[in-house]
Amino acid sequence: MSDPKKSRPSFSPAIRWQISFDVVLRTALVLAVLAMLNYLGAQFFHRFYLSSQTRVALSSRTLAVLATVTNHVDVTLYYDTRDPENFYPNILALLNEYRAANKKISVRTVDYVRDAGAAAKVKEQYNLPSAADSPNSPPAKDLVIFDCGGKVIVVPGDAIVSHKLEQTAKEDPKQRELQFRNKPVSFNGEIMFTSKLLALANAQPFKAYFLQGHGESSLTDSGQFGFTKFGLALAQNYILLTNLELSAGQSVPMDCNLLIIAAPTATLADAELQKIDRYLTEGGRLLVLLNYASIERPTGLEPILQRWGVNVLADYVKDPQNSITGQDVKVRDFNPKTFAAPLSQFSLQMILPRPVAKVNWQTPPANAPQVDELALSGENSTLAGDPSAAPRRYPLMAAVEQKNVAGIANPRGNTRIVVAGDSIFLGNYYIEGGANRDFVNYAANWLLDRQELLAGISPRPVTEFRLMLTRKQSQQLDWLLLGALPGGVLFFGWLVWLVRRQ
């Protein structure tokens, strides 16, 4: 009778230690690979989008503003998150991009419909009106609240989306009354949010004065040639714009960071011209917008500009190869060494622009300012008053900068001037054409020496496209999607089954 063999354990201590070591090593390797992938992703990964309509990419100008934000900013979305008309998903996606670009920005949502307790705390914290407080006005709703250390800016949701009235299709052909709806046409979230962050990052806004008293269009004029949208563009750059009349006892105020002279139709008085000349000598910043109307009626600014190296010709440019109406000029050629260089991605649409050229001094004066021609017309351009001259390019705007002079300190800083041969292109009608609004941003920020805001094109409205159907059309679409398409699939499946059976 043989002794039964002693059973050996399935795993000896050595084998168990070997398996444990192998598991620990493999786990460590997997964690190391994940850590390396996360590091590489953080350094080199950029988001991609399957459709341009779903893309939320911040402009380089917004990123430049975000780089200046050093204090913590709390952003609260006080919204009804299930309302399909308030663009809440678009706003949240955009603000998440802001948070991803700067970790000092936090974003939270308070649904005032479904979270009454949190909504009440927000109302109390930011003193928001309610129906009980103001029976004659609607309570606060759909707001974006920026809070930076107690400095609060509230953006109403209605201001984020632009609308226009659009006629809708009649459900009943016999219906006589016209039907309209308030159609959303553009989403201006990035423009507004970036301007609010700029306001939070600066203690006081820059102050600009808008010269009046010589037939200039008003900042409150909402007509075609008014400057309401021009003023709003400056406000989005955190620039406070105020009217100014250089009366007998009034000179350019010392708190003037930027003086704007836009399309005067009458000649300025000698006393006014002397005050403007003194302002520039003291290191002032000036934006001059002239147009074809001042050819016959000189403003008086022309000799002052010529002393600063800018010559405004008494004529206007025609460029048929770069024109839509015959009176406009599509400007595509920009000086790559100036602040206008990024505009070369797009174009300006100027109306009957006057040539604005650099003065070619045979003997430059001592400490002559630097003058750069910013933009030129097409190579086949001519002057309206001299059509027989050989076609060539004409400069349409120029920039002047007085460099620092050793031992001399100007009370206002270093002189900077921008002169454009047209003002209509920044009026309410044309400012939305091409990159006209972007020119306002670039020119203003260069004049104010805000270099961090000169990188990239400013935020652009995103057009919202929607499919509008009548009730009958909607029912037909439902039958098509729920009946015809599945029925067609079943029918072809039955045909395939029938063929294979035979």
C-alpha cells in the first residue's frame, strides 16, 4: 500500500510575492502612463469641434484680457435653465471657456425657478428687485452677475442676444393679419463678458471727450450717420465718452485720455484750434475722422496735422476694382508694422475716403514724430478730382507717435494721433461692415497705449440659425420622421427577406 502524496499548495510564498510584485509594478506603470498623458494633454492638447456651429473658441483679444485678471471673479448665472428661449446653454458653454482660460474665474448656476432657496440668497446678496419690491416692473430674471471682491456688474440676459422682428408664415392661408416674431439674430456674449472683465480689472475707466459744436453727428443719434454704435464700441473697451465744447472759458480737460474729432462740418475757431494744438504739444491723444464733406469746407485742423507730419489731401479716392456701390472702397492693404496689421485678415469698408499721407520732409524738424501710413487703397485707384492721373495706391489713414525726448516730461504723456480720411465708415450703418468695428478697438487701445488689447481680432457676434415651421409643417415633419422613414426601412427589409427566401 503506497502512501498518498502530500498535496502541494497551489501558490507558494515565493509565487505569491512574485504575483503581488507584478500587480504593483503594472499598476505603477499604468498610473505613470496616465500621468504622462495628462501632462502632455495639458501642454499640447487643443479642443476640436465637429461643427463650426458648436464651436466655442475665445478670441485672442479675450485671452489677452483674461491674462490681466489677477483677482478672483465669481460669475453667477441666475437663469431658468430649462427655458429654450434664453440661450442658457450657449452662455454657460462660453463662460466655461473663460474659466478654462483663467482659473481665478469661477462659474455657478442658480435656477431661480427650481431652487427657490438659492435664488433668495442671490437676491439678498446682490439686492436684486422682486415683484414685491417693484409691482410695476418685472422681477429680475436671466442675469449674469460678475463679482470681484464686492465690485458687482450685472448683465441682463436680454442684452446678450440681439433680436429683430421677422414676419412668420401663416398657418391659415385665409388669415389676413400679419404675424411676427422676435427673431434672435446674433449672440454677443463674448463682447459683453470681456468688456465687463476689463471693467473689473481696472479701477477707473479711461475718459474720452467727443468734440461738439461744429456740426458733428451726435453720440445719441441712432440714424444712419450717427455715432451711437461707435460710442458703444468704446464703452465695451471701458472708455467713458463725454461731449466737449471748447467754449471761451473751456479748454481740453486734464482728465482727457483721448480727444475725438469726428466729421466737423464747420471750420473750428482759431481759439479752439490753439487749444487743440496745445493739447497735442502737452502729450495728448487724438482721433480725427474726416470725410469728403470737409473738402469744400476745411475744418482748420489740416495745418495742425501737417505740422505733425500728416497731409490730408483735398480730394477723395475712387477704387472701382474694390468697390460694391461705386462710392465705397474695400480696404485690404494694411501696414504690417502697425497696430492695424491684424485687420489684413478682413477688410474695411470706407466711403469716399480722403487720402491721408505722410509728409515727406526734405529737412525733418528736430525730434520729428514717427508717422506711419496704416492702410492703402488698391493699386488701380484714382482721385475724383484728377481722373487723368496714373492709377496708384493711396494711403487712407495714418498714425503719429511722438517718441520720448530726453529731459522733457509732458504732463499728458507722449503724443499719439490717428487720422482717417472717412468718418461714415464708423457711423451706425457702416460700422458693422467688414472689420470697421475692429478698427475702433485697435485705434482706441493703441492711442491709450493698452498693448495687451492689441492682440487678435475682437469678439464677433455668433449668428443663431433656427428652423421655423408652422404647426401644419411640424405635423407633416412628425409623420415623415415617425412614419415614413421607419416604414420605408421595414418595407425594404421585407423585400430583402422575400428575395432571400426565394
